[in-house]
Amino acid sequence: MTGARHKPTRNGPGQLFDATGLCGEGGAMLNDTQRAMVQAIATHGPISRTDLAQTLELSKPAVTGLAKTLLQSGIILEAPLTRTGPRQGRPSIGLCANPRFGYFAGVSTAREKNDIALVDFAGRVLMRKPLSLPATPEGVADRIAGALPGMSAELGAGAGQLLGIGVSVSGLVDPGNRICRHSALLDWHDVPLADLVSARAGVPAIIANDANTAATGEKLFGSAREEDDFAVITVGDGIGCASFLGGKLYTGHNGGAGEIAHITVDPNGRPCRCGKRGCLDTVASRGAMLTAAQEAGLTITELGQIEQLAARRDPQALELIHNAASALGMVIMQIVHIHDPKSVIVVDTVGAMGHMARAIIRQTVATHVLPEMSRSFDLRFTVAPEGFWSISAASMAAHQFFAAA
């Protein structure tokens, strides 16, 4: 079935999922302060109780009491702190997340090779397997629910309990209502996928735009742990962007923040699948670059070959890389001027950017960003590891487990 459409369901404001499965000792619910504490420990641990009190703006006695409860529940552990000076004697004891308390599942969708990953509190991948997904939302939910029992059994009881499921989707997602509003790639409309998955798996689930999962992964498990204001741009078959502002993921009024793929970079450019012309996606995405290369008479099958030709000063290859990289650089400049982030992290998901493309992007940003802003701004490039999207989806489930409702 294509063109799947479901009647929307509505939850209360800010209610991301039913957290009845996220419990502490004896089945008691973790309260908001405990969740915030677990998140801080998972992000910064091992961390001292004194530093934790400062981070959470709580008194040290309050932190000590909360820590005692969480230690009894098994969700955190005591661990020696790293020495920072020539101190003698036994090291101080701090707190860290217990990787064996539980784990999160993440599922990627809308790609040729989808997979499912199980990730612990520290972001370590416990298991990852390919997952063939059908076209219907119900079929996707059934396939996810069907895969989890066997994977959990393989992990064994020592890994703890499955605490949540995250599903990444390419398209417009309203995380407050757990609904995929629209996905052109999947041909879905108003699909309550989180509810479908949760009902079948018996575990809290959340659905999120894939770029949002990527940014959340960087915040929770990656290089942006200590940053409150940053953006992540994913470049591959499509182009996505998500931002953390003031330490919180910004999704916008309709859940569509970060749709930079459809920023116009050339009003007279190629037609885009969105119906407009000259979108960034028509210049800098994998498909756009391969199409342009073939039209230019270049015999290539992979993006890396364009950079190889450019290194030999092939004029068509040089023009392709310059057009794509400079367009992306100009969009990054707009993000910097609008949000003033501490950093922008560009994630290459398909091998789209070699040294030449990165250099052009850096030069474009440096040329056009205001000097006062560029001096404290960091532009970083990374290559997505295997299982990037499913691991990122799992981080979204972890983020919502930690977040106060």
C-alpha cells in the first residue's frame, strides 16, 4: 500500500511518549529531577557529586539523596574519578551510568539498506542487524516488533531491559504527536508510527526526522556533548539539518525546522522534487551530483571519482565540486548568521565530500560569515560510520528517556 494515510491522534502538549515502562527500583517511576540527573551522569560521567550539584543547580545533600535512590535501582554506578593533578591516596569516587541497566533500539527507514541497532547508555553499539522493511506503516511496525525479541535474547539478561525504541524517518515529523505528517520518500501521510511500534513491541517508542536523530546522537553520545548551541548537517542521498539551541533540540512550530535541502540557491536552477527550482538538494545531494556528472559526460559511478577527476584538473569535475560545495557553504553561512551556533558539524553519509569540497566549503563560510562571529565558530566534518542512522535513532529514544516529561 502506498499513500498511507492515518487519522491523527493527539497527546498533551510536550508529551513525547508514554513513559510507563521507564521505571526505577520496584517499578517506581523516575521523577523529572531523577531523569535530569541520570542524563547529566550519562553525558558527563564519571562525575563527582559536587560537580553534579553545580550542573543541576541542586544542593549537595539533595544530590546525595537522589544518587542513593538511583544507585539502589541500578541505573547508575559509582566509579573512580580521573586524577587531574599530583594528588596522592585513593581516587575520589564519582557517578556514572550503568551500561547494564538497559538499552535502546534504533531503526532506520527509507533507505536501500535499513538496519536496527541496540545501544547502551554510553552510546556503545551492542548489536546491529540488517532489517528489510515493507512499504506499509503497519508492516514496518510489525517487522520492528518481530526483530526485537530475538536480538534481546542474544544479548542476554546481563544487558538489562529494553527501555525505548527510536525510529528515524525522512520527512516532516511532529514529535509531540508521534506522527509522520508527510514523507515523500515513503509516501506516508499522517502516520502515527510511534503508536504503531509501541503497541506491537510493548515498549515506549518515538519517531523523529532523521536529521533530528543525527543531532541528538551528537549531543548525547558524540562530539557536541558539552555544547548547547550547534547544528548538524547531513549530506548524502538527501540533505538535512537539525539544531540544538540553548541545549534543546529545535524542531519549529510544525516540526519542520532544518529543511535546508529546499533553500533556493539558484532561482533558475534544476527542477526539484518539491516542485520548486534550484534547491540546495538539486546541487549538492548525491543524486544531483551524479546526474550532473553524467550530463557533463563524466563516466563515473561513485562520488569519490568526481574528486579524483578534479584532482587531475578536469574542468567539468572542478565545476561540479565548486558549485555543490560553495552552495552548501552559503547555506551554512545563513545558519551561522541566524542561530549563532558554537559549531556546525557536517556529516558525510555517502562519501560525498573529499578534501577539495571541504576546503571550498570552509573558504566560502570564512569569506561570508561576519568576522565577529567566525572567530568563535567551529566548522567540523565527519564521515558517518556504518549504522549511523539506526544508532542515531536509538540516541533519540535515549534522549527522551533522560528528558523530563
